[in-house]
Amino acid sequence: MRAVLIKQPGDAQQLYIGEYPTPTPSETQVLIKIKSFCLNRMDIVQRQGHYPPPPGASELLGVEVSGVIESVGSSVTKFKQGDEVFGLMGGGGYAEYAVMEERLVMPKPKEITFEQAAAIPETWFTAYQALFLVSELKKGEDVLIHAGASGVGIAAIQLAKEAGANRIFITAGTDEKVKFCKTLGATHGINYKTENWAEIIAKETSGKGVNVIVDFIGKNYFANNIETLGLDGRMVILAFMSGAQVDGVNLGPILRKRLRIQGSTLRSRSVEYQAHLREEVYNHAIKGHFGCANGKFKIFIDSVYDWKDIIKATEHMEANKSMGKIVVNVS
């Protein structure tokens, strides 16, 4: 089969389409002929040689795909050849074919396209996990979502609104992104390049702070995040785009305000954990909720590329200008 390969660890110019062995499904897996896959920031880190796939996963890039089942393993009972599906995997999505555990496969609703389906798994799984399984967001609480116009941010805003969050603060890098996030349900949008988000939130909450923070930034935001959390506040760290080493931080508020700070990843989780998450997300946020006129949730695609333009698509993601998912079609 053809797949996106890496010449050597480095920038996007190292990506190219070449030949790679077609995977064979185990007895608990299905083989999917891929129609679309999506880009994620973890792909950048893996391409650079710093994020190896979990044990047993393909070394190829890509964790979320949509397509048609080509064949199934001997123990697979819920799916058959020809079924239209989508889902999450440990790796191997940047290819013509990929294998996925049956327990992680989701039937593609007829109301959405393959491109839309590919844009769901990683972002909605991550957002749901961060808000509810880790941070335990409750109705009436205030939440701050950094990188609001990112794929995970877009999902988190909608999920927080549907869950009855009181105030939904977001940060983003342009006024256009801030305005976009407000259309999704954010009650307060802050352009971090022109405004001091910590001061604004302190003023809006009368110094009480927020109950939950979803953070992707790390180093540059850590101190202000700690100050912005209220009593018994919870923060989940999903990435550290500004760096992982934090110096000169006052730990006093963590003790004084009884804060809970937790890191969370999804790719390294067990199949059992991901299967449980798949059930929760599919039933709560996917089945019957996308694609219809009265649907609760909306899928936002920033741009669509043919996979022969994988370098261009990746450079677009790295430019931090996208709003929503970047989808790539396999041709």
C-alpha cells in the first residue's frame, strides 16, 4: 500500500508518499480502507522523533480516520466488510489501509461525510475526557479553555455549554478566532496577544477564579493558571506548547486553594480505557447529535487537502492559523 513516510526526523519537508506493507488485522481488529484522516499536533512531535507510538501500534503517523471496512478478524462480530466507519487508533492513519481494534470502531452516521467523521475522534475524545473524566466539570461551574479555536477547544466549548457550565472563558490568538468561539457558546473570549486574560478573568469573577482549566500551553501560562483557579479548582494539562520546564512558581496557592492539577494523554491509554471512553463519547456526543438540523454539536473543518499535498497541509497546521480540523483525503 501507499503511506506517508518520513525520510528522517525533522520538519514537514521530510514527509513523502511511499510504499509500506499493508497491515493484517488480528482476530480482534478490522482492516479499514481509508477515505480521510486528520492532522494532529502529536503528529508533528512524532515526525520530529520525540513521540514514539505506543507498544504494538503502527510506526506510521495518524490516529484518527474514516473509511470502509475491507476485512475483519476472526473474532469480530459487530462489523463486516463494506461498513462505513471511523475511529481512533494508536498510529497508522496516514495510509491507504489501517487496522483498528473492533472495540474502538464507530459506525459512521449517514448524515455526515467521511471528512466530517475523520474530524471527530481525537478532538472529541480528548475534550470529553478532559472535562468530565479528569476535571469532573459540573453544571453551574466556570471553565477556562485555552486554545479555544483548536479542534479540542471547539469540542470542549460545545460540551461545556451542553453540560450547563456557567461561564465559558476561552483564549485565542486573533479577534476572528475569539468571535468564532463565541458563536460556539463561549461566554467570554480573550485575545491573548492583545489582552491580559488572567486580569480579565479575575475581574469578571470578582477574584474568585474559575473551577476548571483546560490547558495546552504549559510553561508560559502555568503561574497565571494557578492564580486563576478558584477554591478546589481543577486543571488538566494536555500539552505544553510553550515548554515543559517551569521556574519561579509560587506553590502556595496549590495548597491554600486545594487545587488539583493533572496531566492527561489519550494515545498511551489501554484499549480497555479507550473502549470505555468510546462508549461514553459515542452515546453522549456522537450518536444522533451530529449532522442533523437540530443536532447539539457541530463539526468544524478548517481545510481539506489531498494527501499528495501532505507537506502543505502540515505546514498550515504548524502556522497556527487554522480554526477547526485539517482533513486529508486519500486518493
